[in-house]
Amino acid sequence: MTAQDLPQGMTENTIPLMLGHPDPATLLTPELLHAMQRVISSPQVYTALQYGPEQGTQSLIKFLVEKIKREQGLSLHSGNLMVVGGSTHAVDMVARLYARAGGVVLVEAPTYVDAMHIFRDHQIELCSIPMDEDGLIPRELEKQVAHLSANGKSPSFLYTVPNFHNPTGSTLSEARRREIIGLARTYGFLIVEDDVYRDLSFEGVTEGVVPGSFYALAQGKQVLSIGNFSKTLAPGLRLGWLLGAEDDIQRCVNCGTTQMGGGANPFVANIVAEYCLSGHWETHIVNLRSLYKTRCNVALAALEQYMPTDVGWTRPAGGFFIWLSLPENVFAQDVKRLALQEGVLVAAGEGFFVTAVEGEHNLRLAFSCAAPGEIETGICILAEVIDRSRVR
Amino acid sequence: MTAQDLPQGMTENTIPLMLGHPDPATLLTPELLHAMQRVISSPQVYTALQYGPEQGTQSLIKFLVEKIKREQGLSLHSGNLMVVGGSTHAVDMVARLYARAGGVVLVEAPTYVDAMHIFRDHQIELCSIPMDEDGLIPRELEKQVAHLSANGKSPSFLYTVPNFHNPTGSTLSEARRREIIGLARTYGFLIVEDDVYRDLSFEGVTEGVVPGSFYALAQGKQVLSIGNFSKTLAPGLRLGWLLGAEDDIQRCVNCGTTQMGGGANPFVANIVAEYCLSGHWETHIVNLRSLYKTRCNVALAALEQYMPTDVGWTRPAGGFFIWLSLPENVFAQDVKRLALQEGVLVAAGEGFFVTAVEGEHNLRLAFSCAAPGEIETGICILAEVIDRSRVR
């Protein structure tokens, strides 16, 4: 982000606790640079510069399938995965192909603001499902689906961020995932899991540390799972993947945008394939886990130290975000405005809800792109601002 | 395209007259390679790898605005243009934001098959407007719009490929463009011009050689104009632009996909900006014009020499395509099948029409990615196959 793109009121010294951006310093490793150099100086570059196979660059598909198989103990083959232009492309394509305009999509309350924006652009009706500290509540989900059904409506899909949720940082338990899969089968809706933070589990992704993905738990049926390189490599590459049953992937491969544009970002996909095959991505991810775990711990310690006792927060096990619950007499918009005046940028909760008012006492803190010292200072300032914002 | 991606029945020796791909040999110039090297070895790469400004990489916007202003004698500023991920991104975004599902979009008959596919994915009703050798016929357009209006419907926009049309190769006259702008104002629909072949006018783009764009003729009002780097640099970069009134561009910048993904392909956009600013793109375009003009001339001479007298064809002044009209007793599908058996790949006409049967006596030949010798041989074989396909 350059100075000219800074949000109003923000300077280059503002402490950035608002956006879920990866730490800029992590974006170019020597190994990624070498992969770039190898691709552009080899005959492979001609393939990389032409329209690519619709499903995506084959070597990258093969690499990702092997990685996911190994980590999630899944039966998987190359027909289950396609390359996409970042998770944005996947969310938009799934909305376009799987939800009719005027149809219903189930989302968490709160949910990822930009996904909601995409659904609204498609004229999709959103039905939000309450969460608690363990994520989406299955009995609330069933209640809403039954209510829709009584009104002659059936949801096209559930959009969920099961791991290190955006904005709350919470992780949905395996038991709840299984219950939700049961509901999806009973009521016939698809589950779309946006799992872009999975690799950023602070304690790694071995069995037992992160619950099995919806895709794994449902044995690959009735689930589309989205991953990307934006959180664990570089957002500017605009690259990700979509995992699903073979006929679902084929449907996406055969759609208009894929047929017109060819495979997603072939030039970049060839570079990322080269990088991944060199074996350095996994090492980089291990480094990122440690980096973000440290930042999260700094944030949690600062919250403990500085926050008034009537402020609550989540304790994420991975990802980029902590979710704050403010007392009834403190409004997120006031805090956001005053914090910015003091040089700290945070996200107010309203934007993350279908019904904005539900988020008026919440803040999202991103610890991903501020240095530890900035995080501590920022939270100290925020605590003071929260106290000052109390409506009397 | 690698061997494994070849259409069924096609071998690596097949003469490729089907796909509108640029000549693979043109995809990497030393100057593009140098631009890649400069970007990846400069601090600029950190910006390029992060989420970019939503409107797109600013230096590229500035370059494109200056180029279009200079070539089209327009009043234009940076608020009139955004970077997109290839024309696919632009067509899909415009369909999503400007046409309601169940709404109507006007298209040419024939039209670009993949754009039609995207509109259908959005559940948009297509209404097709007849063309003659001078392109879209304004009085037919008015007839259709009046008919829709009598049925209580109004089209959201007209999708048109005004220059070196895909699939026909024809160019819409300036007089007709003005008439169509008049109709758009009378009936209140937007004009979406897919102008990706403009730069490939064989005689250049100076005034009088190519008619003014819809955008220029309408003084930037009620027109969205799409351009890309896929035809004049490399499709695998997945980069293009959208030109429009400032509030239309702002609407696209503010939509869900742009807000979620950030600006289109920042890494690649930084490379392309670096390349363009070095001044080499314009030289490259001049070389491409000459290359494709030669191929088109070879194709036209071969058609003249080999085709039966009852076959007709268009004489494009730019772009990639020639459109063949077969006699009533020759069917495109038969020709396509038999030609492939003889090692020549061509596109049958059906796919380019809303009502497929309208194209059953048409073929599209792409002269862009076959060598002159292959083009001549291919057309010679095709002529023989057409004669052999006559239904008696």
C-alpha cells in the first residue's frame, strides 16, 4: 500500500491493526526470487505466457493435490482441484454457478465482509447464523434452514470460514463440523469452506491440532473448499485453488469465465509451481506460523495488560485476527474514529454482519502486518480510547 | 497448449486454424524479459506482491490513459480507467453489475462464444441482432429493442465487438456506431464494446483508418470499453483494462470482487507497467500488425486460389479472424470433422449464435497462430473437404 492509497486520516506512521494483510517483509524470499528467475529464463516461459489449460497449470495442481492428500489423509486426485485467481475468483464463481439470484446463501454472523459483498452483487439473499466462541452453532443453523423451508426457500450453500475465522479468529470444532455436514445432507445444501488460514495454524496442521476440513470429514461430498497463496506467499500473485467433487470442479472448469480466460494466471501459476516444487513453501509456512504466533501472543498479552475488565476477546490458534467485544456503553464506530486520531487503525464490527447493528460493540484487530512493538503500543492506545468512548 | 491439452483428434502436427491465440513465438521479447528482471530485482517487487490499490497499478493506469488519449484524441483522466484481469474479468464484472438475472443483453449474431457463455452463466436472456458485411445493423437493433419494449422488457446493455469482429472479422462503420449511440440514448441501454483487437489494425490506428471507438464517439457517456494485453503482449499475463465514465469505473472499483481481491494481478501489472513505460510495447504492436497482416493476406490469397466459387468470406482489416459462408448443401460440422481427419482444425459456426442453427453453414478461420505455409496448406485441404462434404 502506497501513501496515496492510505485510508482517509491514516498516515504512514499509523499502526495498522485493520487489514488482514500478510507482513510485507515476508513477501519475497530468495527462493521465490530464484523461482521467478528460473521460469523467465527457461523455455517454460512461452507456455506460461500463452492461454493455459482451463483447469490450471498441471504441475501446480499435482503439487497441491499431493500436499493436501498428505496433510489431510484424503483420497484425492487431480480431477478434484482447479487453480483459481485467488479466493476472490473462487467465491465469485461459486456464487455465480451455485446460487441463483434471489436465492439464499447461509453465512456466519459475523462473516467475511468482502464475501458478503460479492454475494450481494449477485443479488443473493443472505441468511446469517449466530456463532459463539466455538464458531457457528449447528442448532441455530437448523432453526434457520427449517424456517426458510417453511417459507418455501432452500439455501444454495453455506459459506463458512471454519479455521481462525475472519473476523473472530475462532475455530469450529470437529463435532460441530460433523453436525453441519449432517444438516447439509438432510436439507440438501452445499458447504463452501473458505479455508485460507488453515496453513497458518500456530501449532502446525498435523492431525488433532486443526480439526479435519469439511471436505475431509464429508469424504469430499457436497463440499467446495477454497485455499490460496495470499496468506502464505503473496497476495499480489492472485493465486489460489478450489477443491471439490470431480463433477463440481468440472462444472467450474466448463463455465464461461474459465473457458474465455483459460486457466487462472498461467504466468504466475508457473512461477508458484516452480517455487512449490523446490520444496521451499513448506519451510516458509513454518516460519510464518512462528512469526504470527509471536504477534498474536504479544497482542493477547497486551490485551490482558491494558484492556478494561469489561472488554472481552477471542484467543485464536492461528490466522490473523482477534475479535473484541466491547461493553454496551462503548460503540465501535466511536472507538474506530478516536483510535485513528491517536494513530491506530482498527476495523469496527458493523461491516461483518448482515444486520450491521449486531456489530456495533465489536472490533476486529489484525495482528498480521504490524510489528510486535506497534501491536503493544496500538492496543495500549486502544484501551485508553475505549475507556474514553464510554457513553455516560 | 501442451500435447495433453489438445482437443480430441488433434495432434501436434494439426494445422491450428481454430483458436484465436496469438502466435506463441511473439510472446516473449527481450524487452519484456528485461522488464520482468527489473521488477523482480527492485524494491518495487514488495509492492507488486502485496494487495494492490483497487483501481489497479497506478503507473499502468497513467500509461494507458495517455496512450488512449493520444490515439483517440479524447479527454480522459485516470478516473476513467481501471486495470482488470483480462477481458474475461471485465465482461463478467459488467454482466454481474449491470445486468440483472433474467434481464436482457443484446448481442451480435454471430458473437463471441465465450462472452455469450458468461452471460448465460449469469442467467441473462440474450437477444441477438443480425449483422451484414458492415457489422451490426442499426435498424435491426431498433426493431429488436422496440419488440422487447412492447413486451415490457428493456435491455441492460449491448455487447459488441466493433473492430475486426470475433468471429466475422468485420468492422462496424462509424456511421452505424453513431446510429447505435443514438438508439442507446433513446432506449436507455449501455454499450459495452469489447475492443481487444483495435491495436491490431493492419494499417495502424491513426484517425480515419479505424473508426472512432464507441467510447470516443459517445464522448465517454453510456459506454464501457474493454481492452487487454492478451492479443498484443501475452494472454498468460491475464491483464486488461476497462474504460468508462468515472461513476461507472467507481462502481466497478467498489464492487465485491475488487474490494476482496484488491487491484487486478498486481505482480503482473507492475511488470507490464515497467514494460510499457520502457516504450517497447508500441514497437511490438507495429511488428504484430505486420505479422498478422501477412498471415491474413496469405489466407485471403489461398481462399481465392482454392475455394469453390460458391463459398464466401470476409476480408478483415485487422485482428485474427476470417468468416466463411458455405453453400446450403455444405454443413459446418461435417467440414470440421473431415478437416480434422485431414489435420486441419477450424471452428464451426453454430457456437457463435444464440440460435445455433443459424451458423450451420459458417466456419471461422483464425490465421493468428499458424505459419504462412500452414495457412496455405490448411486452406487448400479445407477447400477439398468442403467440396467433398456436399450433401447430394
